[in-house]
Amino acid sequence: MTCEPPHDFLRELQRDYLAEAPIRLAELRKDLTAMRAGEADAWLSLRTRFHRLAGSGGSYGFPDISAIGQTLELAMRPDPTPDDISRIEDGIRTLGVAFDEAGASLGAGDPLPTASFAWRVVVNGPAGDTRDRAENLLAREGFAVDVRDTVTSFTASTRPDLLVLLTDHVAHDADVTTASLVDAWRRVAPSPLPAILLVDRPGRTSRLRAGALGIEQIVTPEDMTTALPAWALTAARLHGSPMGAFLLAPALDRVEQALHAIQKLGMYVETFTAADPLTSEAERNRPDLILADWGPNGAWQEENIKVARTLRSGDCFSSLPILTIGFTGSETERVALLTAGMDGVLPPTDRHNLARIVQSRALRARQSRILAHRDDLTGLLNRHALLTELEGAIAHAKRYRESLSIATLDIDHLRRVNERFGPVVGNSVLAHVTRTIGTCVRASDVMGRVGGEEFVVIWHRGTEVGSAIAAEQIRAAVENTPFMHPGGQVLPLHVTIGTAHWPRDGETSVTLLQAATRALTAGKKAGRNRVIAAGAAGAEA
């Protein structure tokens, strides 16, 4: 019998503890949303979570996490003011940084394992085959599924991340039934509604009408096996965290009431007093929307224009809504703002009306990102969106002197599967491999489908050693998770992976991808089902 060295055993415990960080932070944010919505017990739930962090952080060798948790625990009170809520939000953000730093302290070449997060989903529809299949498919993906026959309320702290509506049983007027169902959920749900997916028979529900109702995607019962899990994961990841806005306001007293109204709708708002720090932070943490106060007599016009021009200078923020608020200037000044890249110029308005406008624009922006940037089959980023993300990641790594690694993955011999079983099974295999790879990547990693059977993963702060380990985890996971054909056959699957490290293997998105692709080609020539680094012998062939 052999025993692990004490240091290695503690290290493994620390890794397990930090692997739960995304779940812990998501729970804190959800409780914070509930507290904003006025739920009486939300503050107590938050205080309890902070108390646990205060005790557990130090026990695992992370005293900074304990100190932050203790400070936040002592700051909690039953009737928090808006300032209290802002400080708690800042504290949760600080906790996130502390978790990241704790992970880095374990060694850059020793990536943290990924924790599966139990996204909450409500499936609403009558008992039957469609509902049973939807429940099983989502549960298999790790969702916590709540099946409901009728529309019933839920609190902000138990608000689901996804709402799946089943209307395929409706005989007539599917559009009318869907609209009534969404309206019924809107009346009982804390604002805003979670992401909505609709399961309906083909051609019955207008996509234009569905978009107006806030429905992300329509899936037919026949396509559920492949499409529902992929779109559900995509929608939940985008909607699982509260929507966020950045606010440029050199004098916060001018926008304080509007700020509180927006926060009451469950959105977080981060404030900035100058354009430069706002645009820098947007590169690290993309918000759903940016607001810029016009200022008294247009005093901050130049800062408004600077924000718009800076963010519109690259493709990464081309679809990000940027609005000037409180505008009292001339038509010439309005045109100047729009020319600089502002999406809208809003005159002074009631704070509640402004909050509704902000919420609506942020929701539309998220929906547009799904439709424009996602691959229909897998729900992953498409080629254009992936390249845009990679360019942004390189710019960020260059500015902050951070590391960055990527991988290109190709499913070995997928063409043989298509030729033997047909394209429907081939598509199911693609979706299956997508889900398998998804279990091996962190929430901060970026993954896209760039070709028929080719994928790309971007590891922010990824080192050469760390990316090699992560790539091998992906390869092994695919090898150990064969596809079960509906006819009973077990189809073994393998992937070949090429990795590249910025800036050694390429300084631009194009050259970095070319380096990873050369490594991928070398891996195929060497026999497939392996990981090859761009700098390894033979990868230059």
C-alpha cells in the first residue's frame, strides 16, 4: 500500500475546493438578485454562505478567501440600502478575484478541474412522450429539472435559468397559445423571464412572433435529441448570470435613482467616472450594455464619444448596445454621438421607463448574440464569432502580459460514420462530442465549431504545460465516452488535437490558428487520437 505525500494530498483537496468556486459564486449572485427583489430571507441566506466561506477558506489554506467572507458576513443586515447592495456586489466580485488568485497559486501548469453546475430548468407541458424525453435529455446534461403541468410562481432565489415550453400537443392556433403561455409566465415570474426555448411541431409557430415574445429557439420534437441539449446549454450559460451594464457617469448623484431602478430589475451595474477604465474593463468582462450620461449641458460629450469610438474600433464590440442617456443637446450633437458609434441617444426620462428600456435592450443583445454567433447544430460559437473572440483574447493578453493557448480538434473518421449510418447519426455524433468536450472546459474557456468536424478551444491564461494537460483530458474523455447508436451499436470515438501557444507559435489570430492546424495535421499523420504541440518535433511538417 502506498500513501500520497501530505503536500500532494492537501493540493488535491485545494483543487477540489476551488473547483466549486463557480457554483459558490453563482449561488451568491442568485441570492443577491433575490435580495434586490425584496425577498425577506435572502439576506440571511447570503450571510450564511459568507459565514461558510469565512470558515472554509482558511481551512483549505486560502486565508484571503476567509478574510473576504468574514468581512461580508459582518456587513450583512436585514434591511440593506442600495449602497449596501453595491458593496456586497463588489465583495462578491473581489471573492471571484481571490478564487482566481488561489487557483494561480497552485501552479500555472496545473489547471483546475471543471465543476459541473446544476443549471435550473422548468419544463412546462402536459404529461406525455415529449415531456418525458425533454426531462431525460436535460437531466442527462446535468440540469436540475422541475416539471410543471401548469404555470406556477417561483421566487427570485429559486428562479430557473431556462424555461422550456411544450406546445406540440396544441391542435390549433399555436401562435396564440404560445403568446398566452409566455404572458402567463411573465405575470408570475420575477423580472426578467429566464431564457425560453419552445418545443413545437414544424412550421406552426412564426419565428418572427417567437422573437418578439423573447423565445430564443424553436425545436421540433423530432430534433429534440440533438438540438434541445445544445441550445439549452448555450441559453443557460448566457442567461444563468444576471444581465450587466456599465455606466459612465462622472457625477453619480445625477443617475443615482435610475441606477437603483435598473438594479431592482435584477441587473448588476458597474459605474465608471472616465472612459478609459470602462473600455479596459469591457475587454476583460463584456457587459450586456453600456450607458453613458450626457452630463449637465453636455459636459461629458467627449467622454461619450471616446467610449463609442474606442469600442467600435474592433469587431469584438460591434453588436454591444451603447446608449447616451439624459441627452439635452442639439441635433448636431446628437448626430455626432450616433456617428461615433452610439446605438441610441435617450433624452431625460422617468427612471422606471429608463430601467425598462435598459433591460429590454440588454435582453435583445443577448438574444442577438445567440442567433448571430452560434452554430445551429451544436450551440457553440460559429467560425466568425470564434475568430472575433480569439482576436480579442490576443489583444487582452498583449495588453495585460498574460499567457494564452489554443487547440484545434478534429473528430477522427467522422466521414465513415456519415457514410455508414447517414448524416442524421453523424450530426448526433457531433452533438455528443460537443457535450463531452464541454465537460472538460472551464466557464472562462471559449469553444467554437469552425468546420464540419473541427473545433477550437481558447484557454485564457493558458500555459504551454497547462494546455497540454487540458488537451489530453479532452482526448481521453472523448475516447472513454463512445456514442451509443439508437440501433444498439457502440461507436468508438477519437479526436486528434493540435495546440499552439501565444506569442511563441503565432502573434496574430491567423498565424496562431495556422500553427495549431499544422500540429493537428502532424497528429493525423502520426496515427490520429493524440495531442501534438505546435513546437513539438514534427509539428512543423
